Amino acid sequence: MPQTRSSVADQVVRKVASVTGTDEVDLPPLYDVIDPDALVRVVETMSSGEITFSYVDCDVTVDSDGSVRVADEFVRGSASGTAVGNS
């Protein structure tokens, strides 16, 4: 099920904020590192696979189903440093 631009972009920002312990409004704009519209277009047309990019010292992965995973580079490998899901 394809995600809308706002839901994918919002998921990225929410999950990065959660992993880094930063308020969402204090994060730099997502478009400083990736074009949210282009991200959505690519995800909506992918039948499988994932896109990974860095945002605020985190590795962000968006799967073809629109799910978002975030791993903080400083706590990678720790369950507390990863946020996963579609919410």
C-alpha cells in the first residue's frame, strides 16, 4: 500500500526525533538531505527494495511498502537506538 508524501516524510522525521531524543521542530528540514516528493515517487513505484540515506547522523531506510527504519549511528546495534514501523 503506497504512502503519501506527508506520511513517509512525517514518519522519517518522527522516528529520527525519537531515536535522537530531539524535538521534531528542532531537526533540520528533511529536504536539506532528500527531496520528499522524489522519495515518495520512488517508493510508490518500487515493487521491492529499499532506499537508505543519512539524516541527522542516522541511517534512514524506507522500504517499498513505505515502512521506515531509523538507526542512530552512535547507538547502532542497540534496540534503544532503532525505530521501526509504519506509524
